[in-house]
Amino acid sequence: METKLKRIMAKKGIRQADLARISKIDSSRINRYVNGCCFPNSATLLRISIALNCDPAELQEKGGGK
């Protein structure tokens, strides 16, 4: 299953390492979010959305986010 985060990163041409650096979130955590193993809390989601220049709601997996 592809996560919304993975799709948005691909669309914007941002790699996991780039997102980790920009958001200042550990790369192993980014990897778990990208692969859908776990989901970020609201504060982390905000940091990721700022790094990706998107609305946090775009990243949420709720509501059939496949």
C-alpha cells in the first residue's frame, strides 16, 4: 500500500533523506511513516507538511487514504 506521504514526496521529487534533513526528523522515523508502519502525531505531521509545503490534511491517511 502506498501512503499519501509517499505519493506527495514522489510528486514533489523529495527523497526520504531530504525530508528527514528539512524537517529535522530522524530518517528511520521518516522511513516508518513513508512505509505506513506507523503514523506521525499532529506536531510531527505539521513539521512534515511544512517541509513538503502542503496542508497537513493532505498527509492524513484517514478516510481511505490509499
